[in-house]
Amino acid sequence: MGTRKYPPELRERAIRLYRESEPRPVIRRRAEQLNVHPEALRNGIRQADADHGERDDRPSTSMLEENRRLAQENAELRRVNEVLRAASAFFASEIDPTRRRS
């Protein structure tokens, strides 16, 4: 994954300013005022809405982090399983050298 262009403080401030504005400004104009890319602000607003339970079309940040953690854990468990399979095949061949196992 790439690095973030904007610091978290700036993102939070930009989203907060947009959400607190009445009437809601056009995202493009607010982004120009804050000197951020309009899509970065739009995506940040969408993610903040998902995090607050206001959107159902995208996962919350905590769910994304949990999915990443589970994917890493799953990959590690697959590697461990592969090592255990290889070890069990090796030790099985040591116990009974007359039988061939693949």
C-alpha cells in the first residue's frame, strides 16, 4: 500500500470543517480552500460516514483493519501448515523407510 499524501490531522480537520459547514459547500470548493485534492476529501468524507454508521456501502476503518489482521494471520497459518506437512512427511519416511510418501 502507498503512503498517505496528507497527514491525519489535516484529513480530520478538512472532514470536520466540511461536516460542520451549513449549508454544505461543494466538496471541490472546500478542497481548494484547504489545498487538498477533491477526491481525497470526498473519500475521507465517505470513510468518516462509514465509520459513524451513516453509510452501508463501504466497511468501517476498524473492519478494514480487522480484515488486514486476519488476512496476515491466515497467511501465517498457511505457512505453518506447510512446514508441518513437510515435517510430518519427513518423519513418516524416517519411521517407515520402506513406504514412499509424496
